[in-house]
Amino acid sequence: MRFIPLACLALTAATGLHGQHVHVSPAGNDQNAGTREEPFASIGKALAVTRDAGQGTIWLGEGDYYVGDGITLDTSSSRADGEGIVIRSEGTHKAKITGARRVSSFEPIASSDAERLISEDARKHVLVADLKAQGFPALGKMPDKFRAPGVEEVIFGDMPMQSARWPNEGFTHFTEVIDAGASDPIHWVTREVYRPGSFKFLNDRAKHWDITRGVYLHGFWCYEWADEALKVASYDAETRELRFAVKHGYGIGNPRRKNSKRQFYALNVFEELDQPGEYYLDRGANKLYFWPPNDITNTPVFVSLRRGPLVTATGVSNLVLQDLVLENGCGWAVQLKGCTSSRVDNCLVRNMGLGGIRCSGGTDNHVIGCEITRTGSRAVAMSAGDRKSLTPGKCSVVGNHLHHLGR
């Protein structure tokens, strides 16, 4: 597998190609003619040479197209009415636009690291890859609070893996709030939140965790409909008080049911890497710790790197994305902002950290016949038109298969 970095769209069209069809292949070369027999290597080159060609189709040959900087289209990519730019796969779902790079050179975990793992079995199976030595960029910082983090993840084959967590399934809970960090309700469910709160852990499990590495608890801290992951600031092994580093919007504990069970689980905990399919990304050392569910010599391991959308189009008209796979990014797969008469058609969108396709503003935009799965939050977010003037947006989301969302 060969990853091809995308060129910036500031490229100028220095080519004699004036046809309406341009071909790209991971095995191509940007010095080629852009024909099926002599394809370009990068989507950026293809976009540059078709910018002034009127109606045009960019055919992507089978393979992976790594978009570390994303694909960005603006008004210069627009076409006149009746003309458009189509980016599509030569075979349905054969061309993959990806925000991830493959990881190689795994080694057994060092004994000094292994002794920190709670599971003795894990010490025998966890592997380590030095991402820095493989030329990966520095991993981004985790946000202090989130619902879907939108950060780097590990993909095994085409399935996202699980950041090391406890318990491995479901939730644990607490009932004793030490510091709610908030007032009683001042209006319906709203509370004035003063500071990060704290609660008493039911057992001493947290004494094994190195809080300084960045531990998060994802739970329903006040109300059953408001979940959030919060970074942990400290844990007192004697009193079992766990205090957060950041405020939850409604405080800690339900003010109307003081002793109700508040459900949560811990994630991004190195010491809890204890079953196949779990991983821990050491963001300081740029290393991946992973217990693979199967033989890694037969299944590729990827780390998603692209934080922004894989494809961003702003103010573009008559754009079509068709028959593509858009996968393995930290954020959204496609973002259309103020576009007109554009559509995403028969694409497979999977393994995105935030969501699938986001369309805001513009008119006559459509998401048709796509499969969107294994996103961190939503599948499609569509907003258009004007409520005050009752101006229709003329947009639609039709015939899509949306499943396994909000992981």
C-alpha cells in the first residue's frame, strides 16, 4: 500500500490536458498526462488541471489516498450552471480517501512499561510501535472535556479499536458526591457551576492509575440525558476522593435525587489495557501500545491523523462526490459550507471520530444512497434555508443506510 500526500489547491494548471476526464492512481505520477494509461498521483494535481475545464470528472483508481492536509475546494472550484466537477471511484468503493496512516514495526512491550499494567496476561500480549521513529507527526492534545473526542484513534483492518478503559463493558457508578461544584437548580435543570466537582470512588481501583498521563471519566454526572467525558485532576487514595480538572455544565450529582447512582466508565487509562482490541496512545512519547485482536501480520493497523474534515468545500457549486470510501479521520468526512447544487452520492463513510457528512447553508444540496457507520457522534448534519422568511433550503438526505453511530 502506498500513501500519496495531496498537493495544495493553490497549484496552477500547467498542463496541456483539456479533456473532461482525468485519472488518478496511487501508482501514478503528477508528471504524467492524467489519462487512464498515464494517471496522476495526487487528487490536488487533478483538481488543478480541471479547474478551468468546465464539466469534468476525476476518476480515482483503486487504492488508498492519504489526505493529511485534507482536500479543500473553494469558489475557484465552482462551475457554471449545468457544469460540475465530479470526484468518483473507478469501481464502487474501490478508491479510499483516508485520514489515517499505517503503523508498522511493532515490538513486545518493555518490562518497565509492562509492570504498570494491571493484567498479567496483557503484559505478554501488548505490542508497542514508536510512531515518531516511523515519521508520524506529534499526536494532538486531548481536550479536557468532550462527548466525541475528535482525536487520533487506532483502526485495525477497517474496525475502530477501543481506547483502554475500565470496566471493559458497561458502567460502574458512584452515589456519594463530595463537592457538587454547583448550586441547586436556579431554573428548571440549570445550575450555577462554580468549579470542577468531586465524588467518592466506590472502591480503590483508581489507585493503580497514573493520573498525570491524562485519565478521563465518561459518564452521566448530573442528569441521565447529559453525558460527557471529563479529565481527572487528582485522586486521593486515602479518602478515595476523585476530583475533576474541568467543570461539567450541570455540576456533579443530581440535585433532586441526592443519592442516585451516577454511571460512568474510565477511558484512556494505560494501566487498564487488559484485553484484545484495546490500545493506548502515549501522546507525549508518540508511541502506540496495542493488544491486537488478531495477527497483525495479516491485518493492517492504522492511526487516524487528519483532525479536520477529509473534504471541505466552501461556496462551491455543482460538486459531486460519488462511489468513494471516506474513512479513518478524527473529525468529519465531508463538510459543505454555503454550497449549491452539490451532492454526496453512493459513498461509504466509516470510522470518523466526529461525524459523517455536514452541510450548512447553501441550497439544493443532497446526501443520497450513502452508508455511514461507526462515527463518534452523528451521521449527517444538514441545515439550510431561512426560517424567518420561510425560504426553503431545497436539501435532502435520502435512501441512506445509517447505523452503528455514536460509538
